[in-house]
Amino acid sequence: MSRTVKFILAANLAVLAVLTFAFPELMVGPGKLIPGHRELEADCFACHQSLAGASAERCITCHEPQNIGRLTSKGQPIVKPLTKTPFHQKLVKDDCVACHSDHAGVKRYRQQGRFSHALLQADSRDQCDTCHKSPTDALHQKITGNCGECHGQDKWVPATFDHDKFFRLDRDHNVKCVTCHERNDYSRYTCYGCHEHTPADIRREHIEEGIRKFDNCVECHVSADEHDIRGGRGEGGRGGRDDDD
């Protein structure tokens, strides 16, 4: 390679380097900024540190965490917030780029739905309805809270629970969940509120039928039909009839 060619290559590289630092928004910018940051198109270092990428510390100079969701960066009240309650105040740390990327080019290729609930303080992770609207289907209208007993925080669907696998909510059993699950604890249930009212009455009712095992109702009963017994009495110990009876 001749000295002339080497000189031309070196000169081109030098020009590119100068242009990159002089006009980074044109040379290395990954796309247009969001409308709210349009005035910063030519000022990359308002958000970025040299050779280190975007900095949360620089975001905070305009977007104060305590005001996010309440006030604009200009200090004006937000008339219509995106969520019921500002949740940025409940984050474990100020890490804006963990969720936000304001360049159009980055948005086209980044993974969607980047927010992780692990970024929230522990006492806020179960307060789903402060940010999310409650579903309006028939089942969820009967439920209050405790979303985590059926849903994970990585994805809302699919849910991990199918009530029909345990008990069909037919006829008179199609009621609010608190009728059987007291204090919205869906890991437990009671039938005493409607049936025989006390364990002693339940015991007497089953003993008359020769049934000794009756502490877990849905182990045998699968629907409002009292004769629809799971597995049949006496099979595998279900139904609990004594062999002598």
C-alpha cells in the first residue's frame, strides 16, 4: 500500500472522528428522539456521558423522581396520568434506561415490555390494582386483590389457575369468592358458611352415610350436585367409607 493511499485513509478517519464528536446526532444517533425530547436532538450530552451511554443521573436533572407522574419536567401538573398512581417513587433505584429508550431506532429493535416488577420495592409488588385496571370478566368481578395467587409478574397470561379442576362454580356456587375464601385468601376455603354451618354438623351428616374422611370437601365433591363424587366413594380412600360398614 502506497504512502499516498495510507495518507488518504488516515485523513478520512480523522475527518470522521471530528464529525462524530462535532455532530454525534447525525453520525451515530440511532434515530429521532421522542417529541418531548425533540429540543435535545443536537445535544447528545444532555443525556449521554462521553463513551458511556445514557446516564440516569442526567435524566434526573429534568425528571425528578418524586414528581414523575405528578408534574411535567417544566413543573406543570399532569392532567391525565398514564396510571392510577405514580409508581416511579416506588422503584428500588433510579435506573431510567432499564425501561426507557427515547430514540426511534432503538425502539424498533428493543424487546417490548421491558419493565420488570423486580425494580419495584418489595412492599409494592403485590399492589397490582394501583397501576393495573381490574379485569371485567365474571370471575374477576368476584375477586378482590391477591392477583399473585393465580398470576405471575413476568406475564399476565396465561394464569396458573383453573377453578374447574377443583370445583365447578355451577348453580348456587356461582357467588363472590369471599363466600368460600375468607379474607381473600384463595389458598384456603370453607364450606361451613353455607353447608351445615359447623364442623360438628358436617361430621354428623357424613357419619350417617358411613363416611369418615370429610375434612377436605373438594377432594370428593366437584360441583353443586352432591351425588357427583370425584372417583366414587371408597376409591383410593376418597369418600372414606370404612371397610366394615
